[in-house]
Amino acid sequence: MGLKRPLIFLGPPGAGKGTQARRLSEMYHVPHLSTGDMLRDHVSRGTDLGRKAKPIMDRGELVPDEIVLGIVGERIGRPDCAHGFLLDGFPRTMPQAQKLDEILEKRRFRKPLAVNFLVDHDVLVRRVAGRRVCSVGGEIYNVHELPPGQDGKCLLDGGALIQRSDDRAEVVLDRLAAFERQTRPLIEYYRSTGDLEEVDGSASVEDVRKKLLEIFAEHSVDGHCA
Ligand code: AMP
């Protein structure tokens, strides 16, 4: 199984993009390309790029386009992306969206389908502040929804659940502001070309997944790229 069109998950932090992307990439057997995860990997490995990105990420601002485009361009060129991929948290600026179009055209992929996750501001703030991530496999949890008796360990691999440094309450509002300023224009960009769908991201994980599968069926995205 693969994807005929690359998928883009758009939406503010806490909208549920990562949770859905993790599950759907397994289902379609395509890579889940999260620029946030890629940047955090550079930070934890202490690469030059990671050292440059860390203070910017900690302030809740966007890392410069050229850094992100370098990572994504290289990643999309790898063989495992040949049958499609799912972009989570990229593109986030107009120059990134335009460059992505060029990359996809050059590599002969079909036009991407963007899905915008709609969630109210107050829900986002609560979700991001309550988010915990497994330090081993990256599974995403929320302290407000953890099953009773769960003691801060991942249900999948027992890894410790930790809070991302940029999920602290002081940074959340800056990240939401960056979304409004730099990423929101992309919604109109993809709408204008007829490549945008929207989901109610405040619904349950299962209901959002069902809605996404309906959208993908309408757009016939299952199958192989190109
Ligand atoms: P995320 O995990 O998607 O919430 O991303 C975490 C942080 O990584 C963001 O707040 C940005 O600082 C940085 N980042 C992730 N993706 C991008 C992108 N496409 N462009 C610029 N910065 C990004």
C-alpha cells in the first residue's frame, strides 16, 4: 500500500497532526515526515544544525526556511518516499510551500493534498501544555486523557513520558502566534488550487481518523504515487 498523492497535515500545534500522521503512516506503509521530529533529532545528536535550531525552537519561533528545506529535500529524495509520504508540520511558510511544489514537480510526484486541522485556541493551549511524549518511540499522550493507573510510562514500549521543552506554557502562545502569522496563509494557498480539505481536530482521535479516511477515499489517494 502507498499514497498516490503526498499528504500535508496543516494546523497549529496541538491540533492532532502528529497523532494522526503516526497511525496513518503505519496504515499506508509510507514515511511520516515530521520536520519537528527531524529537528529534535539534530538537537539531541548535537549537530551544527541542531545547535543552530535549538534556541529558535525553544523560543517557539520558526527555524529559517533554508535549514528546513535542506532537511526535507534530502529526505524526500530517499527511496522509501517513492510510494508516497505524509508531511507533518511542513510546509509552514509560503516560501516552503513554493519550494515544496518545485521539489514534487522535479521528482514527478502528483500534487499534494493538504488537510487543515481546525481546533479552538483554548483547546490547543490545554492540549499542548498537557502533551507528553514517549522518550523511546515518540508515541504522543496527554495528561488529561491518560488512563487511570498509568504511571507515566508508554503503553507501547514502557518508555518514560516527557514534556517537550517547547510545550511549556510560556512558549505555547508564541508558537500559536507563529502559526497565525506565518502558516495560516498556506490554508488559502492550498484552497485556491483546490487541494485543501478541513477536519474538526477537536473530535476524538478515532473520529478524526475516520473523517480523514473518508477524505482520502473521496480524493482516491490510496495506491502508488506516479
Ligand atoms: P513541531 O514538532 O512540528 O511542533 O515543531 C517544533 C518546532 O520545530 C517548531 O516550533 C519550529 O521551531 C520548528 N519547526 C518544525 N517544522 C518547521 C518548519 N516547517 N519550518 C520552520 N520551523 C519548523
